[in-house]
Amino acid sequence: MATITLEGNPINTNGELPAVGSDAPDFSLTAGDLSDVSLQNYAGKKKLLNIVPSLDTGVCATSTITFNKAMADKSNSVALVISADLPFAQGRFCSAEGVENVVSLSMMHNRNFAKDYGVLISDGPLAGICSRAVVVVDENNKVVYTQLVPEIVQEPDYDAALAHLD
């Protein structure tokens, strides 16, 4: 279990992020067309997992837009924004904001992704959704970078995450 804060108030996650050097847990998430997506869909690519509570919040929107801009010139990498939002809401957000370089994926069918990555908030007003985190996975599905953002209303360290995609 990890402790983070929501506007200074402590809340907990169900576990810890995967360790750097470990195999990234596989997942089954829901794409905009309601298909199931796993790590295998991105075989051979570096993967930046931008894990957010909801795209319907300012910080989550900002991080997605920031990573979208940064990914424009990274042809051997993919950025995935993962949230509890429905795929339809994610699609509306991405369309409205011109997000084309980030793939939105939903935990609509289950919360196993959040449990397996240790980011499921287990108490407080946001229980049941993801904490804010970034995980970078290499072409061989090894975890090369993690950040659990300590205060949920803060942005992640974009530069540190993106440095692992070069």
C-alpha cells in the first residue's frame, strides 16, 4: 500500500507500482471501439502509461495534452492514458482537445489494471479509481521508470518520464 494525498489529506492505494526492472503486468483495457487491448497490442514499442483518475479534471487533461504534444516525434513509442472514464467520454475529450498522439484506454470492464499496477485508490472520496502515476515500459515489457505522484492534484514529472523514450 502507498499513501498519497488529495489536497493534503492522506489516501491510500491498494499496493505499490511495479518495480523498475520487473516485467510489466499484462492488462486488458477497453479501447474507444470497445475492443480489449493488452500490452501485446504494442509489442516492440516503448510504452508510456499516463495513469489518471479522470480526464474530466484539469490536471488529468493537462497531463494528457502535454504528453500528446511530446509524442508527436516519437515513432517507436506509444503513450496510453488510462482512467476509469468510459471510452465514450475519453473519445469526446480527445476529439475536443485534438489529442491524436495518445491512446485512451478505459477500465470500464474491470479494475484489474489498477489493482495489478498498485494504483487503485482504496479509501477516501476517490476510492475505486486510479491515483496519478506514470509508468514507462520498454520494448520488451520491462518497467524502466515509475512515478506515483505524491499529491493527486500535482502534475507528473514529464521530462523524467519522456527521457526514457529517447
